[in-house]
Amino acid sequence: MYGVRTLAAPNLYSAYGKVEYVQLDWSSVYNADYYNIKRSTSVNGPYTTVATSGSSEYKDYNVQANQKYYYVITTVDNNTESKPSNVLSATPTDRVSPQPPSGVYASAGQTNIYISWDAVDNADGYKVKRSTISGGPYTTVSESVYNFNRSYRDYDVAYNQPYYYVITAYNEVGESSVSQEVYGVRTLTTPSLYTASGQVGYVQLDWSSNYRADYYNVKRSTSANGAYTTVATSVYSDYRDYDVEAYNKYYYVITAVDGSTESNASNVLSATPIAKADQPYLQATAGNSKVTLNWNDVAYANSYKVLRATTSGGPYSTVTDNVYAGTSFTDYNVENFNAYYYVVVAVNDAGETKSNEVSVTPIAVPTVPQNVQANIQNGKAIVIWDVVDYTSGYNVKRASTSGGPYTTIATNVTSTAYVDDTIVPNVSYVYVITAINTSGESAPSQESNPIMLVNAPTAPEGLEALGGNNNITLTWNAVSNATAYQIKRANAENGSFEYIAQVQSTSFVDSNVTNGNVYYYVVTAINSGGESADSSIAYASPKAKEQRAMLEIEMTNGDRYEYDVTLEKAQDFVNWYIARANGQGSMVYVMENTGNSGPFDDRYDYLFFNNIYSFQVNEYEQ
């Protein structure tokens, strides 16, 4: 067996025809001393070495424009040369004016606008052109941007003014067309509001500084969405706002000012200045020989004190001053039916804050309610009873037989009346009431009178609606067991019908209407058993009376014509006749004949002025 050591040939990656040269790139080979660049004008050779290179690239300037060249690369290590690489071809071009630059980009800061772009082949330099109007005309602001730079900073710009830029490339042949337009707006950097902290009596603000700023505006609002009002200016990057009220939440933004230019507003931060603890809200519950107090846990309170008096407003004595945990206290050192007045004091390092005063009277279990009565209205049971002293509410209980058993149907009713809407027809009901307070529940009252619900009436039939001038008259058939009727109206047949009146008769005139509108109606019948279903729908439209005239015309030959027309049409005929009599207007008046038209679509009478002997206008309303 045997082996042969060989030198690796490069891989020719690319061969690009450029302006007046060819750019070659190939893979590097380990241990290569240098590379031979070989060229031919034919793909099959012969190839002639035109250059050597110690790197893996080469620019061949010894070429003619528009001539196609073929290249191979060999590796040389000491005196050994590798096989040729793969063959690539390229055609150099003539030197012409460059293409317009691409990749144009603009970014604005608070001192300048920065523009950059991609390099353009065959360009010796670039021109930067600017306008304050999109699309130009453009003014050249720089003509000396060299090819290796490809960027420009424009410092001659005003705040908040849009500037539009285009770039051209040039060489000794000429100048390219303009690039794509870009724009930038120089803006004053917005401050960053770092902190807004509520302190005792003021709000502390801190923000980032801006070396361009002459000073800063401090703006405040009571809403996150503004409107913000300038409350101060500061040359420093902090401020204390003392013009605040404790526990009011304030929202702040900061703007920087440079000359007459103001930056955008900073981020929004809120703060709430503090003071003494908030006022507790106190509630008291009376019990049997005790009073239970409850209040809300307020911000900034370290502890609470409980004060008591026997007259409103004091003087108060301290019941306890060591409530550090919890927001409730029960006072057992009281007597039933004596009134007591309490306040709770929230305590912190800033001072004390008193709660509202509450009055409470410890009480025994209430007495039995008296005079319980029941009746039926609109299909519901109405139960009433007398007031019981020292009562916080009542329980309502019901049975279907006298003596019970009773079922509780409502608890803690605060009035002395209750509406029971769960009764059903043809069942007898009786009721008892108990009084309750924080000390317990009384014994049941005496039983109410028994009641029984009858069936609700059927829906009315025969509803009709007739429109008049600014009114609509409704009529319907009577329902045998109805005690009254409810009228409901809507503006559309499938609309929402709303109650407008209740009557005991079987007719109703609706005067709350407007001529020309259409109104839809339903009627329901009611009695103590409830309300019927809706009647069928009837509708009508009120309308005003029309002013009309009967125009009677006698011709010179004795013929007579009558026309039933509007009053305006009759007046038009009279005006024509008078004008014609004064020598003005047409000799003929055309009048539509609305009588029996037979098979014709329209009929018209042509009345000649000279053939009219007399006429009469008779007005009437319809």
C-alpha cells in the first residue's frame, strides 16, 4: 500500500465585476505561503498567472471594461503548487456616475439630526440635501462627505421642526439621482420623573437632569389623565410641593425648557401627602346590658382609644386606651335603656383623630307586635302592624291554616309593612310578626285576619284606536271581573310598551301625542288577583284637519265644472286668473280632473281664460 501527500486547492467563493476592476475571494488553505491568481479570456484557458497574494482576496485592476474574464486560484507551499481551484467568471464595467445611495436612515436628538447611508460603488463622495417640506425643494447642506464616512450630523436645526433629507453620490463622471427621503425632528429630551413621595405636609419630587434645560416646569393634576397645571418652575432636578392637602392624591409630570422650547411631559407619578391618621368610621350595636363598637382600620393609626359620654358632645371619659390590635370593643359597664355616646380616637405620632359620634341605648328583647292586618292588592298580600320600640327589624311568618305551623318568609324587615308576592290563588293565608333587635326576638304576634287570592282577569278584547287632531281615542270590551284597566303605549309594533294611564271605564283618550306619528297600544285588566296578559295591539296616527276648497267654474257656453282641491290649489287658480286679467301669465290653466278617470292614468282639463264666465271658491275642513 502507499500514500501521496497533496497540497489542497482553494475554493474560489466569488468573482465580482466592479467598476474598472474584478473582486476575487477564496477559502484560505493551512500552511499556504501565498496564492497564484490565474486568468484567461476563455473558460478552457490557457490560464496565465497575473498576480500572487498572501491573503485570500485580490482586486484585479489590470482589466478592460466589459471584457469577460475567467479565474482560478492555486495554493503555493514552498515550491509546491496545488491544483487549480474551481473556475469563476466576472466582467468589469466602465466608470459611470454612481447609483443613488440606499439604506438612508435618520435619527434625531436634542442637539442635532444624524443621517447615515450605505456605501455606493464608484462613488467618490456624497452630498446631503435638506428641505423643510416633504418632497423638496432641497438645499445642499454638505458637499464634502467622503466615501469612507457615509454619515452626517446636522446641527443647524430648530426644535420641533421636521427636516427632510435626501443623499446623492458623485464622482468625476457625475452625480446620482436623490436617494429615498428620510426625516428627523430635533426634540428636547423628556425628563424621567424618578420619585414622587407623599410626606407630612408636602410632596417630594425628583427627576433626571438635562444639560440643555434652562429650567423645569412642575405640573400637577388630581387625575392621571389631566388636565395638568404648572404649579412651579425649578432650575434643579427636585422640588417640594407644599401647596397640597393631606390624603388628596396628586399626579405629577415634569417638562424641560430650553429657551422658548418645552419638552414633552415626563412619565406620570402620583403621591399622597400625609398628616394625622384618617378619621375612623364608628358603628355601635346595642345588646342586652352591653354595647358592641366596630370601626374601620384607618391608615397611619398606631392604636385606638374608646371614649364615652352620657350627653352628645361630651364630656367624654376614657373607657380604654390600649386597643392596639383589632377594630372592635364591647362595653359591658352599661345599663339597659340609658343612652350612651361613643367616639373612637385613632392615634399616631402626628396626633389624634376622633371618629364620628354614635349614640346607642342598650336594650332588652323587644315586646310583641300588635294589630297585625292583611289584605290583597294587585295579586299580592299586604301585611301591616304597629311599631314596636327598641326594635331593629321584624320577621314575617305565614301559615295556610290558623294556628300554624308558621314558615318565616322574610327577616329583618325594617318597616311596619310587608308585601308578600308569593301567594297563589284559592289558598287561605294567615300571618304573625315577631320583633327583633340586637338582644333577641320577641314572641309571635296574634294571628292576622285570613286572606285568599282570586284569579287575575283575562286580557281585554276588541281594542280599537282612532286618530283625531292631536289625540287618539281607545275603546275595548269590558272584562267581567276587572276593577280597572291599564293602558300601555309604544312607538313601534315590536317596541317596549310603557304604562301611561289607568282607568275604570272601557275607553281612554290619549292627548299626549303628536300629529303624524304612529302610536301602538295594548290594554290590560287588573283586580286584586293581579294583572291580565296584554290585549291585542291597536295603532293609530293623529292628524290635523286639512283646509280644502270646492272650486266651481262656469264657462261662457254655460258648462259648469267642480273641482275638490286643496286650499293652496284654489288660491293658485285665483292668482292665475287675476294675473291673466291684468295681461300676465298663460292663457290656459291646467287643472287635474280627479273624478272618474276610467281606464286612464291621469286626466287634465285645460281652462282657457277667455272661456271662463265666473267662478266660486267654497272653503271647508276635512
